[in-house]
Amino acid sequence: MSECKLDHSHEDVQKKYEQQKAYLPTETVPLFQVFFQKKHTQDILNEVFHLLKKFDLSSEQEKVERVNRLNLVLKNV
């Protein structure tokens, strides 16, 4: 994934999640529900946005890596 200089809002992350939800493992749904109920730092919002961005177009190996990273981030915020 490439670095992006844009800051993404809570709403941006929610919209990206809604776009990619069908491609994510079902076990991430409750993690995202909790995530969206809290406030987060800009770094966390940006990271989650970029993990979700183009998830549907990622290779299977990259999807596994992204889900692993999402699980780490979402479980620790």
C-alpha cells in the first residue's frame, strides 16, 4: 500500500467500510461496530481507511495481511 498524505475523517472510514463490508470476514463486523462508537486519532483513522481501500481488489495474500492488521488495530483501540 502506498502512503497517502490525506487525513481521512471518521465518516470517510465509515463510508469505505460500507463499500468493502461484503468482502471482509464476518468476524470483523462486531469489531467495526465498536470501532465506530469511539473517537480515534488521525493516525488510526488513516490506517484503517487504507487497510480498507481497494480491499476487494487485493490478492488473497494481501487480504489476509490486511485482515490481520485490521484485527490488531480494531482490537486494541
